[in-house]
Amino acid sequence: MKSLNEKKQIQLAEEEIKKYASIVESDPNRLRYHLMPPVGLMNDPNGLIYWKGTYHVFYQWMPFQTTHGAKFWGHYTSRDFVHWERQAPALAPSEWFDRNGCYSGSAVDNDGVLTLFYTGNVKDDDGTRHTYQCMAISSDGVRFEKKGVVVHLPDGYTAHFRDPKVWKHENKWYMVIGAQSEQLDGKAVLFRSDDLMHWEHIGAIAGGEGGSFGYMWECPDVFRLSRKDVLIVCPQGLQPEGMHYQNVYQAGYFVGQLNYETGKYVHGTFTELDRGFEFYAPQTMVDERGRRVMIAWMGVPDQDEDQHPTIAYRWVHALTLPRELVLIGDKLYQRPIEQLQLLRSDEVHHPNVFLQKEVRQFDGVKGKTVELLLKHIDGKGVLSIHIQNNVSFSYDFEQKVATLERESFARNGVKEKRQCLLSQLHTIHMFIDTSSIEIFLNDGEEVFTARFFPKEENEHISFQTNAEASFHLSKWKLC
Ligand code: FRU
């Protein structure tokens, strides 16, 4: 049973949805095939799980304002990963251990009981922060009952200790938590349990030392893929380095081997997951077919969040498309989940395109909700794709640099860019959804994710080269 206070909070959130539904839905920047909040602010995806034939995506949600605050867990479900249904909010901040927010966490199936782990965030009147790792359970997948605190803050860490990700390995449960040590280094901290209630603190499996790799690590995730152990994490406090670490905070991964007995994790260097502007707090799950699927927040904390034009319509942010992860060597490839093909219509093909010092548009290749696929790409000079007169993707065949450029929505149209090195380019797979773009290069070798907000509504897509380029072009309307 939920407490009276939690029920009241949920009722207030439902009223907020009703009150602003028509304003939210009238926003021309509203996305068509991504998960968004029904009202208010959305951030991290939480509790991703395939459970009893249904996909569950929970998310960090502030229903009452478009800024951060005492978070709820919003909830969507789907049978196929592309058509989603909103469910009642799963968790609301209401108890002594989570009154300032039910922060990020994860879900597991415990013998048929859908079990959530989340961080109870508490702030005293004087600003002192407390953190509790909490549990909630459900037998029907839609009504959740809080079970209280299962992990208290161990010695050696500040109260920036959150985002439990739980999984099972050889009949034991493990939990990894994002942390800040008392020396102010970011860490990923491991716990072990037999029953999900009592947790043994194993220790930090990875982290910076002496300020070498950020002051806080958020939203860790550990999983096994192709006989290696991957740790995804979001370090805060890295300085930009050339084309790297250009966003306010980062999201990336390590690949190595984790010794579950000792908690020793031998791993390689950190690699960013995304090269675009808006990407943070990814979480993964195993799907119906055993694939490792990742969804992230299409936003970054403190990165011009208050400048999104959608705020005028009472909502802000969205989640990325689900992406299948594949490990090749020590490199994670991200591929848009295959079920997205269910959304395709109005197919157009232009095989054997050849461009020479020109800008060209193609019959039927335009729109606001579009999937574009360029295959067998070859060229000289620079190939660019311009979208809605606002955002461009280009590849420089001589410099071997991929660039995403957009008009800033925060600095009145100033052009801003993100870049990465890419030794060759053979495939561009692009998903445009009104005000979001996700670009997968070479079957997911690199990905650029961003929001963009065109000044006037248009459906323009054009292709340009300053030398020459050839490719096969396919396009589908999505939705
Ligand atoms: C990451 C994060 C998490 C935290 C949550 C609060 O974006 O800061 O560390 O649990 O958001 O909404």
C-alpha cells in the first residue's frame, strides 16, 4: 500500500497533467516517436526492464515545474519498444527517506516480483544532504509499494552517493552506485546481496584518484557483453580536451574484467558514448531476445536546460531511442533498435546518387519525422546534410572529421558544433523527430545526439558537396 502522502502527491501530479495537456500537446516541437514527460521536466531513464512480456521505462520526473526538484518516477510501458502507454506515476517523494526526491535507480525481477531500487534524496533546511538507497516492489507492474531503506551511506563517501543499478550474477545480487569519495573523486561502488534486503559493501571498482577523473560519478551500469565487463558511468568535472568532453558533463564507458569476489575491475580507458550535444545518464537492460539495449536522457544537467523553447509549453526534455549495444573489440557500437522499422511508411529510394560541387534535394526526401539511410558512401572534400535550415551533419573525407553543427537555442542562433575523428565513413543512419536528431555512423561506431529548434517550421533536407560524393539514399517517414 502507498502512504496517504504518496497517494496525494500522485494525485496532484495527475491533476497537473490534465491541467496542461492541451498546452503541452500544442507545442510544434513536441516529438512524435520519443518518450517525453506528459508535463514538466524529464531526466534520467530509470528501472529499464523487460518483465512478463512488457517493456517498462521509468524516468526521473518533476511534474510541477520545468526545472529540477523533488523527483517522481514516471512510468511508460510497451510491448514492442516503439508504441508506449503512460502508466500512473510509480513513485512520488513522500517519506522521511525520500522526501526531496525519488532519485535514479533500476529494476529487477525477483521471483516474479518487480523490484525497484532508487535513491531517496533528503535535504535538511540548512541544505545538508542525506542519501538512502531504497526499495519498492510490485506484483502487477503498475502499483508499487515502498519498502524503505536497504543501504546506508558507508564510510569514506560524501552524501553524493546515488543511482543504484542492480543485477544478478551467478545467483547473487550486485548493486553498483555512483559516488563521490571524501577526497572528492568520482567512484563506482559495488555491493553484494543474497536477498536484495541485506547488502555487503565490497568497495570501489573504479574511479578517479587525486582529482584525476572528475569529482562525482553518476548513474553507473555494469554488464557483461561478449565475455567482457562494461562499466558505463557519467563523470562530472572533466575538462574539455580537443574534441572530447565538450558537454558540461560526460557519459561513457570502460571495458575490462570484473572479479566479482574481490571487486577488482581491470579496465581500459574511458570512451564517450555520444559525440553530440544532448546525451546523459544512459541505462541498459536485456530485452526479450537477450540483446543489451540502452536508453539515455536526451539532455545534460546544467547545460542550457532553462533555454529550451518547449518550456513555454510546460515541458522539457526527452529520452533517446532505444539502441542495441554490440561490443566489437573494446568498442561499443550502438544500433537503433530494429523494431523502429514498425514506424516506417512512405519509403523512397535514390540509388547511385552522384553529386559534384552542388547542393541537391531529392524527390520525397523531406519531412519532420524522417529516417534517412545513406549507404556505400564515398567522396572527396566535404559532404554535408542540412536539415530544417538549422542543423547540419558533415564529413570531411580529407581531415577524417565528422561534425554536427546547429544554431544554438541558448545563444540566439550562434552556430555551435561537436566533432569526432572517424577514419572512414560508409554509412549514415539518421533519425529526425521534429526537434531531435540521432545520427548513427558506420553501424553505430559513433553516434551524435542532439535537440534543435528551427525558427520557422519547415521540412527541408538537402545534400551538399564542395568536391564529389556518391551514395545510395533511402528515406522513410516515421509515424
Ligand atoms: C543524473 C542525476 C542522478 C540523480 C538524478 C536526479 O542526471 O543527477 O545522479 O539520481 O539525476 O534527478
